[in-house]
Amino acid sequence: MTQLRLLIVEDNPLLREGMAALLNQRPDLLVVASGDSGLDVQKTRHVNPDVVLVDLGLRNQDSLHVVKTVKKASPGARVILMDLLPVQEDIVEFVKVGVSGFILKDATLDDFVRTIHAVAEGTTVLPAVLAGTLFSQISRRPVTRGQAVAAVRMTRREREIIGLIEEGLSNKEIARRLHIATHTVKSHVHNILEKLALHTRLEIAAYAYRDKPSGTKSV
């Protein structure tokens, strides 16, 4: 079984050590390093994590700076932000710098594990309590660089994939649903991001939410 390599950045030692102990009990997960400040993030390049769990409320470091450092040191690592209840504006800023998932600190271990695996597979994950309002907030921001969204031409397949991303499906799940190869899905997602001048799957989902007829939206 292939193990996902994890790095934990959390300044509460009890919580950090407890998380590491629980996650290490899983045969599919391995905590390769943990720390309490941005200095520990320098380990990122050396330990080569697949997923990095970062506390949004670090006391001695700016969490946004920590995420930027992680992405610079290990561009392939996926970042999950942890907090009790993140502020919507904070989430948008973290999405911009490459955060792939958010999880509430009071989530169950199963929720943590599911989130880690989903993010590792390329899915952007939000707690359900945050998703609708965040989509509304992102959808109020321009999603193209001076270009009307309505003027962007999408193929039928690209529109199908946009809809499935909005449903929260990973690339593998989309591939199974559409009976195509996963690398083909990745290529379509890349093209969608380019056409809409977006950066993340979450923004694609927000675009899909905004593009629906008003009667079909729910928040």
C-alpha cells in the first residue's frame, strides 16, 4: 500500500502530537515531520510531503506566509488549512496562494482522513458549513481578466467537467463517470483554468455556481 506522506504545522504541542499519533495509526498515512513555526516548514523540501496540514491560527508565524513558503519549497505538496471556523475572507486569500483544502479542528478522524485523501487526489475540499457562502463570495469577484465569462467558449466536455467539479468529484471520479482516462480529465481541467483565467478547482466550482440560473442556486 502506498502511504501518503504528511507534514503537520501546529503550535499546540498536545494537538500536534495527538494528531500525529492518530494519523500514524493508519496504514495509508505517514507523518514524516511536524513543527510549530514557519522555521519547521523549511523541512518541507527534505521530507517531501504529499500533504501539509497547517494551523490557520499560528501564534508566532503568519499562516499565509507559511503556506507560501511550503508551496515554494515543495510545489507539488497539497496544503490543508485547519481552524475552528475560518473567516470567509481568510479562505479566499489562502485559496489564492494555493491551499487545496480546509478542515475544521473539531472534525472527526474519519473526516480528516477523507479530506487528506481527497486533497491528495486533486480535489479541493471545504467543510459543508462554509461551501455555499464561500462560493457566493468568490462569485462576486471577477473571474476573468477583463473578459466577459459569457464570451468564453467551452466545449461540451469542458462544461460537463465543470459541473462535476462543482459536485466535488476528484479527477479519478470524473474519469470513471465520463469513461475517459484520468490524464484526459487533468488536461481538460488545465484548459478550463486557462480559458477562465482561474487558478484553482474551487474557483471553477464557484464559476459553475455563479453561472447557474438563479432559481437553481442554494446557499
